[in-house]
Amino acid sequence: MTNVSDRAAGAVIGALVGDALGLGPHWYYDLAELRREYGDWISGYTDPKPNRYHGGMKAGQLDQTGLLLVLLLRSVVENGKYNEDDFTHRLDEFFKQLDGTPMQGPGGYTSQSIREAFRRRTQRGLSWKETGGHADTTEAASPTAWVFRAGFPNFSGSSSSAAETASASLVRSAPASSNVLATAR
């Protein structure tokens, strides 16, 4: 029987692996072009093509969504539970690496939702409670939120909670820019 910790670990690993697998072929709107560049089936990590989203990054690296998930998991592990002040402080530090444009920042692309939060937080000086955006696309439902909620329903759990068990070995030693395979070790 699968327990909550196993399910949480599976959700975390699945989110990180899926993020890294999607890095190369991300944002193709023309299926024929995608197939020309990557073939009919993608069976491993791939480098993004030059002059495309995430250009310059390497196969197996995490995009910004994956990096933000690792940021959240590190916060949970180091605090033994979700700590809003700690996580938003980490986001403030992360935002120092952004300039508010799409094709810049850690992960090679900054989504509309993160750009809006960046503008509200850094340019308008709003509190985190006032920083949510109004994106009407699926990017507004970042996997960070649903993986966290699905895997760690008890935000106030102790250090022996599913959050600690599932994510401690994944996030304690991995650098923020690391390859997903190194992150999972």
C-alpha cells in the first residue's frame, strides 16, 4: 500500500523530471516544426534549440517552474513545514535575478504570471498578499501549487511529515541551477 510520503515523493520527482523533459521541446505551437527538430518521439532530455525558449540551457536542467518548486521544497525542508515568511523571502531573493521581461532570468524564460508578480512586488512595492496576478492561462496554475498541495496537505506538519520525508534528500544539497538528475540524488 502506498503511503502519503511515497505519493508526495512521486509527485515531487514526477514534477522535476517532467519539467526537465519539457525544457527542450517547450513552446512549440507547430507540431510539424516540433517533429522536424526533435523527431516523432522524445525519449530523453534534450537541449533547447538556439533562439527558442530556454535557448542556451542544457538537457536535464530545470526551467523556472522547476527552480521555483525546488525553492519551495527547500523552504519546507529547512523549516519542517510551510513557512510563508521564509518562502516569500526566498522569492524576493529570486526576483532580484529577474528584470520583468520574458526571455531572461533563471530557467531561461519568465512566465506571464511570474512577470506580473515581479512587477507588483518589485516595481509597485505591494505586499505578497497583494501580489497575485490575473493570468487567464494554464500557467497561472503553476505545478508548484498543486504538487505542494497534493503532496503536503498538512502545512503545519512536524519534521517527520510527508514534506520532510519526501523532499529532504532531493533539495538539501542541490544547487538552484542544477540538473534534474543531480537534484533527485
